Amino acid sequence: MKKNTYATDKLISELGFGAWPLGNTSRGIKMSFEGGVSLVRKALDMGVTFFDTAPGYALGESEEILGEALKGRREEVVINSKFGHNEFDEMNFSSEEIVPSIKRSLKRLQTDYLDSILLHNPSIDVLKGETDHFRVLKKAKEDGLIRSYGVSIDSKEELLAVLEHGDVEVIELLFNIFFQDNRDVLDLVKEKGISLIIKVPLDSGWLTGTYHHKITFTGVKSRWTEEERIRREHLVTELRNIVGEERLTKYAIGYILSHDAVTTVIPGIRTIAQLEEHVAATTYQMPKELKRKIEKFYDEKIRKNPLSW
């Protein structure tokens, strides 16, 4: 698998492991601790070396699973965690909580440092450097608790704010075929030498091509109204017609990796079958003409009426 240089100067796989599913429940089925450990070890054996987690994922269990799975192989991998949504199911962005949160993550991950930590969707004043959050993170780096830091954000407004004002080495960004508003700004990230992680590459599952509007979603995915589900289903059908296939995963990941600014992409991985499909997708190189068609599809069907996240 292709490797790219991360903020810490380590090489990482261009396909990362989005660890939100570890320990979480989907459609009434909870991933077991042992199942999560096996899945992570399989990913590592297949060449995945970047793992993205957060204290709030399964209320700390995601980090615990990673810690157990990566034990003895720590130097082979890069671990990214976050701050802001904690393991107590609370949102707390107080800068005084940054170091205590990092130390709790380190304990769960069974390591003495994080390769990177990101402020997890902070407010715009934080992104503009109007608070002391980046100073605290810089001190944590100097103290050896972390090796780099940055932010996890969604919108073009947030991205421009942090590029203009923020002190970051890593940006994790919402970007996929259905969310291309940041498309024309990605090169600015690369120009500044910032590592770019792409989150939600499959639009929480819709861009696999397997969802339809009659599915009963639970948990965080229940946020979509029936109207939003119907619209997404129609868009998926149009996208299938453009690429000429029912399954869309290869094209969703291939589109993201066609952008030079991207360091790694982190689909959420729940099963061995998903892992194998995502790894295989990295071998696909999207033709320029198909990329233009996908961007035209977004510009005509979505840009003026953005989908809800």
C-alpha cells in the first residue's frame, strides 16, 4: 500500500483505520472487545499503519481495543486521538482538561505518547487562535506527551479560519463525493505542509451504494429525516449511473485519493470484509474524466443545496 509522510515524519498508509466502530453498536449488534482486537491486528497485517480514535468512541473502549491490539507493535503504527468529546459522554473543551484527557487516553492505549491529538470540532474562536488551546498543545508536545497536534473540522469556513490563524500540523477534514465544498482549498493545506486526514469518506455508509431510504437507522445515523434519506438514495442512484457499478466504495475512496493534498483517508471499519474492500480500493486510480464527471455531479446536484451532515 502507498505510504505518505505524516506530521511526525513517520510514513503512514494512505488508507487509515477509522476506529469509531470499535466497541460500538450498529443495527443492534455490539462489536466485542476480542472481535475488535482481531480486526485491528488483521488491518495491521494488511499494511494499515494509521489508526484514528477518540475518547468518546464507545466511551473509551475504542482506545482500549487499540491499546490491546497494538501492544508490542507500537513503533509500527501512528495513533491519532482527540480532545473535546470525552469518555464520560460529555463535551468539554476547557483547555485545562487537555493534558488530563491525553493522559487518560495514553493509559487506555497502553502507550506513553500520542503521535497526534486533534481538537474535536472546536468552536471558531479556538480555530482562530483566540484561546490558549494551541499553546497548551504545544507545551504537551514539548513535554513528550504528543508528537504533533491539530484539529478535526467539517466546513470550508472552519478550514479557512484554521489555515489563516491556527497553529496546527494536522487537519482532519470532512470531505467526500457528497461533501466537496472544501475541494478548492485542499491545495492550501498541502502548501502549508499540513498533514491531511479525510474523515467520513463514505458519507457514513451511503457511498458504499448499499443503503436505501427504508432502512431503519439507530444511534447517530438516526439523525437523517425520511426526506434526507430519500434524497440521498436518489443521489446514490445517479452516482451509480455515472460510474457504471452498483458498489461505490472503490469510487468514493478513489475520488478522495485522487487529491494530492490527502495524506490518509479513514473509513470506519467494522468487519474483515469491509477492511478487505477498503484496502483493495487503494489500488484503483480514478481516471481524470470520471473525476470531472463526479465533480460536475456535485456542482449541479448538491452544491447549491448541501446535504445535512
